[in-house]
Amino acid sequence: MFGQYFITILILCGIWAVLTLSLNILTGYAGQVSLGHAAFFGIGAYTSALLTTRYSWSFWPAFLASIIITGLVGGFLGLPSLRVRHDFLVLATMGINFVMVGIFKYVDFFGGAMGIINIPKPSLWGIVFRGEKFLLLVLVYLAFTLWLCYYLSRRWAGLALRAVKSDEDAAEVCGISVARFKIYAFIISGALAGGAGSLYAHFLGSIFPDHFAFAESIVILSMLVFGGIGTIRGALLGAFLLKALPEYLRVVGDYRYTLYGGILVLMMLFQPMGIIGDKSWLWEKINAWLGRR
Amino acid sequence: MSSFLQILASGLVLGCIYILLAIGLTMVYGILQILHIAHAAVYTIGAAVGLGVFNLTGNFWLSLPVAMVAGGITGVLIYLGVYRKILDAPRIVPLITSIGLFMVAQDLLQKKWLLGPYMHAFPAQVGLPALRTPYLNLTSNEVLILTLTFLLLLAVYLIMNRTKIGLGWRASAQDRDMAAALGVNINQVIALNFLIGSILAAAAGVLVGVYYNKVFATMGDVPSYKAFVIIVLGGLGNIPGTILAGFILALAETFLVATVGFVLPRDAIAFLVLILVLMFRPKGLLGGS
């Protein structure tokens, strides 16, 4: 029905949508800005790739393992956030990204600069997941992520995360353990990104350290900022639009990082809430048009 | 003994470069509380302009000041064009803006009509004498870096402590609104702040280009990250602390690599230092309790 190219782009959009949504849990809900999200993505990808190629695990347990391991690493890396706030946390997350890429590049176990190749496609009962079937897998994972985000935003935990975001001291006074919820946010966010990494590794078949570099963290952040920090719809729109656009527009493709960076600057100057974030110009118009409010 | 001195010297040279880059960052943080990530772009632009002028004229002593001026102008333009409009926004706003600026600058520098994705040689002859003693050898480039850093730091010290605008800077760093109420021209002070910091960063870019004989578009990544570690270590906004921290990090790196070898990627040391400092002394080494 669809061309292969279109399906590939949808798969990539779906994976980046999960990444953006998971960053949204950390940054949008809990207010912890991370510049190292690609590190979680990379840890998930490498975990799954190593388990399947070196230890001949099949995709499914490797996928689960990469979610669990990345979640644990996320929780561990969240520890500095207990001591430091705002800007300093940003530096710590940025450093995590540099170190992670450094380790992938210079430690032979992780394949060095040559990366890991020949990562098998997932299969179940003789059916190999490629093309449309792989897209289906990605969409199922995206749906799960969406459900989790929605669930979190409706539950007490989501409320607690928002309280941590707006005022840590006040949240603590109200009996919310700021430390616990920050670590929760790091674990959930990391775990989701880890799963996305696993899917990415098995989709591409080969991964290299530079796929998960600092620049990719910025790309994910700019998708979130563009759509609207703190909203599920914004994260989805940002990821799909900004991932697909450079693929279709050649000019944009050549200057994609200029585009991503420019978006960050322009959005912050003119629409800090994002294109369709709460209280943004467009979202107010849409609401007015729908006759709500 | 001689090898100890030699390692010490190369650590100090590295420290000088870190410090030149970090001073601008700590000054911006001191007065605006912004993590000025785009500072790294100024460093790379400085190196690129220096290389461009050197390739045109073949004269290093012309390319250095031109690069410094270009870097200074870039820094001031970044402030006037962008940061000035969002000074009162929540802190995440200037931070994300700064990341965006850095991203744009680096992407454009990587295009073929600027630096391109290649390494460029910067084979400048500095013309300073090399230092040769039984215990210690310094190349003329190393002599250049040590002397120039000393002179630039001296200039910054004099501006900060002996001029009226330096007084305005120190007042603004303590309390911007109060300083403004007392008649300090805040806008001028901040613009000067960016000017000085960016001039130093551009100088660092040129010096690194000549020292390692290479200039490339992403050369700002790792040093700028280390500069952040240094300003945290030095206590944000604290210039003497930054100088001390710059030497400490550079010496730690140089000695660890020389004695232990490559256990960890060299750049990971800065990160471990950062995490330890953040966990145990969040206000920096010289910071108050």
C-alpha cells in the first residue's frame, strides 16, 4: 500500500516520537532539563545490539533487557539531580552524553568507532519483522508510551511531578518526596528511551557511537520545544514534523541542524510555549475556534 | 625531575587555554546567570577567522588581533540580538536559546563555504624564541600561550579592579537591579562583559589552532564542556576560582594521562570531576558554604 521509503520515515518518526515523549516526562512534567537524552537512547540500542549479536539472545528478551537496564542507568544518572538544580543538572546530563559516546567509541567491547553490525531483525514464530510489520511494532510501542504519558498526567504521580517542577520546596512541604519523584521520572524517561534505542538498533541493523551524540540530544529537545513542552500533543507533533521535514525537503535536509537550532532560538524568543503548547498563540486560536473555554 | 617539569609545563599550557575559554563563561554567568553554551561557537569562529586571515596574509600577528576583534563583535551581537530580549524570562529560556545558537553556528561552520567538515592546518610561525634548559623545553608556541594568557588575564584584572566600568560590573554581579537603581548603565556593562569574554575565547581558539596545528568546525565541543566543568569547580561567577580550577583540571588530566595512561577516555575525567564537585561541593572549590 505504502512505498518502502514512506514506511521507513514513519518508523523513524515513531521512534523519535517515543524519545520526545519520554523526554517530556522528565522535562515537561518533572521540570528536569536534560541535554543527554540521546545517551539513554544509545544505552538501549547498545544493550539490545550486544545481547543479540554477542550472546545470541532473541530480540524480545533483549528488548525488555534494554528497557530495564536503561531505566536503572537512568535512575542512577538521576542521582546528581538530587543535589543540583537547573543549570547544573543540564551540565551533568550533557556530560553523561559525552562520556557515553566516549565509552562506546574507545572501549573495544562496544565495537569502538566501527560500531556494531549485523543486528538481526526481530522475529516471532517464523515471521520476520521488517517493513510494515516493523512499523506495527513501533506503533504498538508508541501507543504504550502514549498510554503511559496519559496515565501519568492523570494520576497522583503526575501531579506530584508537576509540583516538583513548579516549586521543589513547596512540594516537599506538602509531603511529596521530591527526591523519589525525580528519580522516578529519570527511570521512566530512561526506560522508554531505552526501548526506543532497541527498536532503532534492530531497525537499522548497525549502530555507531555518533548516532547517539550530543547533537541528537539537542534534536530531541528541539522537537519537544517546537511542539510545546509539557504536552503530549506537542511532543507528537514536534517529533513527526521535524523528523519527516528534513527527509522530504532536500534544502532542509542539508541544513537540518541549522533548522533545529534556529527553531530553538526562534521559539524561545517568540513562542516559548511551543507551537501548540498550552497558552501558545495557535492553541488559543484553535480552542477559540472550537468554541471551547 | 625533568619529565615532571615537562608534564607540569604542558599541563599549565593546557590550563591557560581552558582558562581563556572559561573566563567569558564565568563572567556571563556571574552577571546574567545564563549558561552561555554558544560561547563555544565564538571560540571556533575566532579560530576560523584567525585561520582565514593567516591564509590571506601569512602573518600570524595580524590574524590574532583580527580574530579577537571578530570574536568580540560576535559576542556582543549575541547579547544585543538575542539574550537582551529574554533577560527576565525563566532560566530555561535563555539556556535553550543558547543551545540553539550553538547548534546553528556549528552547523553553518561545517558547510563547504565556511570550514567544511575537514581539519585545516594552521601552520603559523609565531616567531617567539623557544625556551631550552636542561630540565625543561618549551616550544615557541608554548611560550606564546603562557605569555599571552598572562597578559590578557592581567588586562582583565586591571579592567575589573581599576576602572569605573569594572566597578559597575562587580556591582551588577552582586545585584543587577540595585546596581541599575544606583546609576550603573547595566546594558553597557553586560555588553562589555560579552566583549571581554568573547575576545578571550577567540584568542583561545586561535592559540589552540596554532598549538595543535588544526582548526575544524566541531573543535568547540569538548573544550567548551570542560570550560563549564571549570566554572562550576571554580564557583560560578568567581574569576580567581575559575583560574585556579582551570589549572587544577588541566594538571589533573595531564598527570593522570602521563602516569596512569588511558584507563578512561581523557575527556571523561572532566565529567567525573564535575559529578564529584556537584555532589559534594555544589558551590565550587572556593565557594561559600
